[in-house]
Amino acid sequence: MRIGVVTFPGSLDDTDAQRAVRLAGGEPVALWHGDHDLQGVDAVILPGGFSYGDYLRCGAIARFAPVMTEVVAAANGGMPVLGICNGFQILCESHLLPGALIRNDHRTFICRDQVLQVENAATAWTSDYSVGQQITVPLKNGEGGFVADAATLDRIEGEGQVVVRYVDVNPNGSLRDIAGITNERGNVVGLMPHPEHAVEDLTGPGTDGLGFFTSAVKALTSV
Amino acid sequence: MPRVIVDVMPKPEILDPQGKAVHGALPRLGFDAVTDVRQGKRFELQVDVADEATLAEVHQLAETLLSNPVIEDYEVRVEGAEVIA
């Protein structure tokens, strides 16, 4: 299974995401922000970092990168797309996911091992988890506060579109402790924490994050 | 050449951590009269003519790139003229 990882100017975690794909049994494919080409991949990851220096708003300029035309079309066609941290911000700016991410309510950058509870184990990226399962993955962001109007929050809660929620600590002021969400179809997932940093015992708090990548590899293999 | 101003502000119901930080610093500087601060962005767009077609384009630009309608409101005006929309 070939999973593309897009590199934007300012992406940081693209090689970590590629490594996570490889450890999950997939074949990572490097994609370039300036190309109108997905190279025939079966899924796409938008990695963490600070695309375009976070100028204007996080993800606002990356949304209009050439490759995003293809990513948006593929996502609307059902291709699995995962946005991690900056990738989540790009997915919200692209309107592939509802809501937006704003500066942390405490106004400081935060970096910690974060406990999450899986709320939806039916998406393309979370089928290897079970509902209610608690996992620990690193979180690092300055603008990770998830916001949306009350009607949107009620809707995504009602439709089961909350994928992961913060446990014990709400690290950035996200409304209703929301750490990650999916679209109605369940193929597009975005989250602020970094599962790609928890795929090996040597580095990070454990291997709890690997499930995101093995889920996609299995989902694609079974098609 | 006319200049079109686009002001972008966080929606009233959206938390504005930057404005709060600025407001928090005011008492330390001895400014006690200010009861709240909201921080936004101002864009100055140079155009050849500020006619209806150009302003329609600016509105589109403001909605798609300069602001995120989920969390921000914007205002467009030609410098020196009344606020349009």
C-alpha cells in the first residue's frame, strides 16, 4: 500500500510520518507541495510543522498549494487522508473538516505526552483501535485550540465525528476536549497530537500511535 | 492609485488569546482605562481602480484567503471612503 506524505515549505514531521508508514507495513511516497501529482498513491498524510511559516493563519496558504487541488479532489472521492497538527489545520482551512484551530488559550506552546480516548474506531485511520481505548502520544502545538460554533459541535458529536478526545488535561483550550475529528464519510481524519512520534519504543512514550497507520494499511489492503 | 483596506477581526464569540495578552500587559504599564482588547489584522491592497468589479474580487479574496469565516469577520473599504459591506 502506497501512502503519500506531502512536504510543504516548513513541514517538519514528514520524514517521521514516512517512517511510521514503513513501520506499519506500507510504502511511503514523498509528495511535493508544488506538484499537481499524487503519484498514484492510495492514501495521503499531511504532516506536522509550520507550512509557509504559519503566515496569515496556520494552514491558510498551504491550502492553496498546487498539490492540494488533487488532495481535496481525492478526499472528496473517498481516499483516506490524515492531517496531523499542521496537517489538521490545513484540512480545516480546506473545508475538508469542520471547525478551526486557534492559538492555545494559555498562550504558550505546549509539548507533552498526552492521553487520548478513542471515540470513533470506524474511520480509515482508527479501525485498529477500539472505542473507549486510551492511548498516549506526544502533543506539541501553539495553535491547537479546536473551535466551532455550538451547532457544528452538536452536529459532529451527534454524527460520531469526534475521533479522539483529550483525557485528564485539556492542553490547548479545545472545545469539548476535542483532539481530532473526521468527515461524514470517515475517510478524512485530522488531529492535533502526533501519532507518528509514538511508533517505536526507542523514541517517544511508546507505540500507541502506530494504530493510525496500520489501520490505513489494512483498510487499503482489504479494498 | 486607490487603496482598499480589509480589516479582519476574530468573531466576538471566539476567544482571542493575543488580545487578552495585550490587555493583561496594560495595567503593568499604568493604563487602567482600557477594559478589553481584541486583536485583528489589517490588509492594505493597492489596486488600479476601486470599481465594483475590483471590490467584488476583493470580497472574494477576503473570504477565501485573508479571513477564515469560521472564526473571523472582515470589512472592506476604500481608503478615505465609507465602509462597504
